[in-house]
Amino acid sequence: MNPPEPRQASLTQVWVTGIACIVIGTFAAVMSWRAGQVKVSPLFLVFVALGVYLVLCAGHVTVDRTFIAVTTYIGRYQLPWNEVKRVEVSASGTLVFHGQGKRLVFPPAWLWSGPDKRALYVLIVDQLRARSLIPERSTTADYKTHKNVRVKINKV
């Protein structure tokens, strides 16, 4: 049996939220500055910065039988399934895959969009079962970052 093609889902909601923060934050900053509230105006730029961060973190998630990956505008982060030793899950659904000195943070399923969303979820569950990995509840999984899993993207 041939392994299925990689399953992929985008993080469109993250991107849309980021664009909204940029637009609304910029509008509020300009309007408060025009209204003479010069001291308040820069505070709205915090929302613009948050929006830029969200846009840069938006991208897509990919899973197949050999690896798990998160690709954003900042970079590509990938961990082979055979290196996964344990998995954490947060209350919001964030998955953190741990390898030897490595960590891949996978966004929660409610942020995924696209036609492969369900198949991607099923593939993750199947891989966890096949490797006898039971996700551990974690209160800190939402706050973790990738560690030692960045891969170079070959640009043609």
C-alpha cells in the first residue's frame, strides 16, 4: 500500500485576524492622532505589531506518514514521526510534539481550514496510535515555541 499524499490545512483564520488587527490598529492610530490625541495614538500601534506577528505566523500545517510540518512566512518547521517521543496537548487543542532535544508546536484543529482538515486530523490520530503515543494534558503547551526543528526551504 502506498502512503497517502501529505495532508495539508491552512491557517486562514490567523491570517485574517492579523490583517484585521493591522487595519483597525492603523485606522485607530491615525484617527486619534488627527483628533489631537498624540499621546494615545502610539498605543494603537501595539495592535498593528500584533497583526504583523499573526500574519507572519499564518501559513499551513502538513502531515503525512513520515513527518509533521508547520510552514509560515517566517520559516518551515518539521519533525519526523520516528523522532517523536511524547506529545502534549493544551486545553485549547495545541499539540506539542517532543523529540530528542526537539519540539514542534502544532496549532489547534479549530484554526485549520481547507478540504483536508478532517483527513489531517485522522492521520495524526492514526500515527499517535501506531506509535503508542498518548497525549499528556498540559497547561503550558499554548506558550511553547519550536525548538531545533527549522528546515531550510529550497527556493528555485
